[in-house]
Amino acid sequence: MSRTTPSAQKSLKNCWQMKEVVERYDLALAKWMSDACVPFNVVNSVYYQHVIDVIVAMSPGYKGPHLHAIRGYYLVKAVDEVKIYVESYREIWKKSGCTLMANGWTYQKRRHQLFREVVLYVGVENIVHVVVDNAINYIAAGKLLMEEFPLMFWSSCAAHCINLILQDIGKLQSVCSIVDHAFGITKYIYNHCYPLYLTRKFTKGKEIHRSAPIRFATNFIVLQNILAHKDELRAMVTSREWVSYAYAKYSKEKKFVESVRLSILGRICNNCANK
């Protein structure tokens, strides 16, 4: 019996044709991104799939806006939408108050944003707290704001404080040497395809190196991960897969094995145990 209903199973030929069509569209998008030097991580934008859905919903004759329209008319409309979105929160600010969090960015003239202008824009009566970094200029700005607007108070950013603490700890010689050796392990693993494959196989997909939102915390996360997977790393460098590895007899590989089996992991474990 012929399958002509909408719920009928698609033939193998139709599936391959659909796959070819999707690949052609994906390739066209990838070529445009490469030609325009668009960063590939833009696909992580919340607007990425939305704009594709909107374009697909249009007729085949749709023509994209030109340069002057995007940087002129549509840019103004986007700014107006943001203003409307911000204004929708003013009523909430009036009821609960808000915290103003400062970040150390600069604009084209390399000058810092003026906190006072932001306070006046949000509304003095709506702000009860200002969070700034621990730099001297931010502390001074926070004190000046409190003098002008007595109902507000400022405090240092907790994440920035932790970042500075970890930075100071990382400068200790005993810690610095261990961090350097640990990163020697991770650098070798992530710079070589087969060792990285084996590492992920023995750790069941767990990563040794993982970046943290706080920059100096990355060092200690790496140490923690190496300590947590010390048995898997030791098993890896003594496994049949590693012994049969074509480069296993090279000096660099032998140095890596020595670091994993004896010196590095032992030092990390001893120091962590003492702490």
C-alpha cells in the first residue's frame, strides 16, 4: 500500500535529500561567517536561532537590509526597544530598590564610565547599594557617591576579593611550583590528540582543565581535578594503550609519565593533605 498520508514514513531517498538541503544551507551560513570574519561563537547568541526562524518564515524573495539601514534606522529601533525594556523595570525599582554593579570597561576615548550619571539615570531614590572593584579609583568613586547621596552605601565585589586572595596564594613559592608542574601535565594532554583521547577515556569524559569565571581560580580547579583523577591518570600511563603509543618512548612522553606517576601527583596529594 502506498504511503501518502502526512504521517507516512519518509523514504530513504527523501531523508538523504533533506540532509543534503540542510547541509547546503549550513554551508552557505558558514561561508558567510568566514567571509565576513564573524566570530564563530556568535552561534551561542540567544538571537541566533531566532533570526534564522524569522528568515525561514519569510518568502524566498526576501532581501536583507543594507548597511546604512542596519547602522542607522534599525540600530535606533534596537536602542528604543532596550529603553522600553529598561523603563519597564522602574516600577520594580521603586518598590524594592536595586543594586548598581560597576564594571571596569572604557569607551573609545579610553575614559571610565561616570558612576554619577548612571545613578541619576536609574534614580537616586531607587538605588540603595553600589558594588565596585577593589581598585583605588573605584573605592574613591564609591566614597564620593556616598558623600553626595547619603542614602546609598558601597561595598567591594566579593568575587573580585576572592580573585585577589587566590592571586596572592598563587604567588607563594610552594604553591607556584605545584601549579606550574600541574599545568605541565594539562598542557601536554591538551596539546596532543591521542593522550587527550586516552585521558577522556579513562576519566569517563571528565575534563582535567576547566576555565573558571574567576581567572585565578582556574589554577586551583586544575589542581583539584588532577587530584580527583590521579588514579585514572596513573592507570592511563601504565595501560596497554599508552605502552603501544607510537611516541611513548620519546623523552617528552617519558617526562610526562614521570610527572604523572611520581613527582607531581605525590606533591599535590601531600600538600592538599597538609592543608
